[in-house]
Amino acid sequence: MKLKTFLVQSAALALLISISPVQAETVLRYTDHEPLSNMRTKVIKDVFFAAIAEESHGRLRVEDHWNGELSVSYDALKTVSEGKIADMGIVVPEYTAEQLPLHQIFKSFPLGPDNGDAQVEFFHNVFRDLPQFSAELAANNLVNLQFFLGYPAAFFSTSPSLKYDNLKNTTWRTASFWHQAYLENAGAKVVKMPWDTQITDALRNGTLSGLLVNLDSGDDIHAWQAAKEVRVSPRLWMGHVYLLVMNKTRWENLPEEDKAAIRRAAARTEKTLGVTLDASLKQMTQNMSQQGAHVRTLTPEELNTWQRTSRYQAVQADWVKKQEANGVANAGETLNAVAKQLHTITKE
């Protein structure tokens, strides 16, 4: 009987030991609207998620889903906020202007820092010093774990002699409502068109004179095949930010040691963002040039002309009035605080 009892107890102990690692592992399901093939998604997978596993000593594992498998871009905020099919995901503020009005401020500045590290410093300081941004996410049951950067904007033009202070008799397509206003202030006509290869056809047949979009989007549809004059700068459209958020309820239920592990992983990842952006931007412009695009970096004079012509401060003032009318009482205060942070980084 003693031998039988010993064997039963030993078997039970062995079973407990064999299953304990599985029981200890916490799986976090992640959704992303883009494929695992670009600068941002690779950093998330290869750096951030790998660091989470390492910093948690295997307690945390991210089950990653890409290319809209779980949720498309415009539904990501709702998907993660509900937390039913995904615990984490990428939220693009531009796609959820009603839920995240204050996050629209970033794109309201035509120019920003001149390199990746400076852009990282700007967003780091803003999210650290201005709690209204985390509060806006919290109101949607979200917590931001780490921000990620996108490429700067570029002018894809059919004209080699583009005048940034006089775009009369030209027709443009852009996504951002801020840039729509800036192009119109420069005299351009702005039209809405679905984002697909038909845009390249419209550039080729003269229906469109140009695009003002982030560089990688223009490259994705080979816009440079029809609009060969590509003008870009790290300072142009610095406000495109991706928020990697977690369901707030899920976050609060994590053990403190797991929260700390994610914070350490985020800090490690953030150090890589600036240099990765700069290197990727250089590689992309080189590839486009090799394929026939006429890529040129905008001069300081051209950048200043664009900023002056955009009359961005007047556009910002109109936006603040509309937000305050909609009940966003701290829109003006937050805009001024972000502008102060930006001027500190750019020293302008």
C-alpha cells in the first residue's frame, strides 16, 4: 500500500510539473491591419514581442495576427476596446477622430523634427507630460503600451517645377483633413478618390496633378510611375503615429511583474525606432530612384514656404472652435502644449 501510495503521489507530482509551464503562460492576442512585411510591423514582431517574451521570462506570449485577419484598421479601436477577439492591437488616431479628437493634433503641424530620434523624443515627451492623451484612451478602455512611427509625407507630382506657394490649376489627392486644408490654402483643388491603383491611372491621364501622402503609401501603388517628381523630407508630416494599445481591463488584471516586463520591453523597443526610421527612409528613396523616380529632398526654403502657405495656425484655430463646440473643452490647451513640446524639439 505504501508503494502504491508513493507511485500515485509521484505520478501526480510529475503531472503537475509537466503542466505548470503551460498554466503559467499568459497569451495575449494581437491584431494588426497591415501585413508582416514593412518597417513598423517587423519592429513590432522582431523587437517588441521578442522583448516581451524575454523580459517576462516566458510568462507572456503574444499570439500575433496580421493583415486584418482579426480586425480591419477602422475597427481596431472598437475591437481592442471590447477585448473579445483581441487583447492588443494597432490603433491609428486618424481613423478614429471622433473617439480620439486630441490625437488629431499631431498632424496639424506641417513640419516636425528632422530625424527619427528627434521624432521619438517628441512623442515620448508628449505622452509622458500630457496626461490628457492617456485619459482619452482610457475613456475608450485602452492603455497605450508603445507608439510606433510611420514614414514622412511626400509630394508625388507630375510637374518638375512645383510651386509650394502657388498650386492653382492643380488637382490633388490626400487623406488627412489637415492636408486637404493646406493644399486648398495653396490654391489647389482637392478631390476624394479610393486608395488603389486607379490613382496611378489618374496621375497618368492628368485627372490628378499629384498626391500628398506618406511615402510608403505612394510607393505601394507605384505612384512614382506616373508622378515621377517625388519631394520628401524627414520634417514633412511628422505626426503620423501608430498606437499599440491594450484593452484597459486586460491590462489592469495582469500581475504587476508582467506589467513591468511589458514596460521594459517597450523602453528597449523605443530606443530602436529612430534609427530604424532613418535607415528605412533612406532605403526606400534609393529604391524608388533606382526604379525611375526623380526623388529629391526638400530644401529648408521649400519647407518654410510650404509651412507659411499652409496657414496651419488658422486651420488649427478653426479646428479648436469646432472641438470646443463638440464638448472637447481642453482642445486649445492641449494644442498649445503640443506646440510647445514641438518647438522645444525643433528649436524654432
